[in-house]
Amino acid sequence: MLNILVLEDHPMMVESIKVSLRNTSFKVQAYVAHSLRDLDHNPRLKAMPTPDLIVADLNVPDSQGWPTLRHLRERYPHVAILVFSQNSELHAEKMALSQGANAYVNKSRHPQIFVHKLQEMLVNLYEGLPLLSEGGVAPEADHSFEDELIKSLTQQQTKVLNALASGLSTREIAAHLVLHEQTVRSYLTEIYHRLLVKNRSQAIVLYLHWKSHHDL
């Protein structure tokens, strides 16, 4: 079980983040703070375990932007922080990383980018991998085994897997790649076999983890 603290005041955005968490391959428990004050006065938040990951909007009530990020880093010095915020500053991502965030996604970008980053961070947390080095760049790990698994796929199987990881259903993959649905199902069965996984969720986790360390 991974405990996730969500700092967000917009109800629709809170629900969107919860849906994204439910759609990952991990068992998670989400705790929502609508403001910084909630962290000290909401009984449920005061009783929550130390979070494994914080998803933070820096524009909630009583927030001061970047000082809020520094406050979170001081309060939770060893917790991963994903800043998910609307910021028009030119170098917002670089600023977020310099102020203690492990990752930054602007809300104006495609929702799948946030989902991908969230999944990547949860994979690293689950596997006990470091999220950020002192220089602000995720350190390299030995991905030779994952490389062998992915490279065992044919070109068409890789296209199907990529479409799967993009959130497409079997029917949508068939339409996207101009294939019969049964053909896609056959590809997926073979993909699971070659990747040594049991289902689509495990295949997506492995692929996104591999993809996060490659320039595709």
C-alpha cells in the first residue's frame, strides 16, 4: 500500500487525480488536503501515515507558490513530490526541481503526460529506486533485463504495447492500427508471454518503466 497526499482545492481536479491513481497498477490510499492549513487541522490528515508521494498544486488557498514547495520539502524531507500546477513562468519545471520537487507537470499539458509521470514515480517507489540525484537528474539503473524483454517483441507487437500504454482499449487499438480485434487480443497474449507478465496492468508498468529511461 502506497500512501499519497494530494494537495489540491479544485473538486474536479481532485477527482481527476484520484481516477489517475485508481488506474495505476498499485494499491494506494489517497489523502486530500485542500489547503496547507488542512495539514495541521484536518483530523484525518493529522492521523495519516507519512506519505510515500505528494501530488501538489502550489496555488491552493493560503499557498505562496514556491515557498509552499519549500515548506513541503522541509516538512517531508524524504518524501517524493510531484508538482502538478498551472504556472506560466518560463522555467517553472527547472524552478520546481531546484526548490525540492522530484518532478513537475503543468496542468495545461495533455492529461496522459501526468498519468505517465505518476505511474513512473509509483513504479520507482514500489521498486525502491531513487527518484532524483543531487544534480536533479534521475540516476541510471541497470535496465538490461527490461531491454531484453522489450527487444524480444516484434515491431507490430511493440506498436500494440505502446498503444496499450497510451490508455487505448482493445477495440481502439484495433481501429488505430487497422487490425481485427481478435488479432489485437492474440498480440496481447503473446506480448504478456514474452514480457513474463500476467495481465495488461503489469505489461503497462514494465513498458512505462522501461520507456522512462529511453529516448523514444
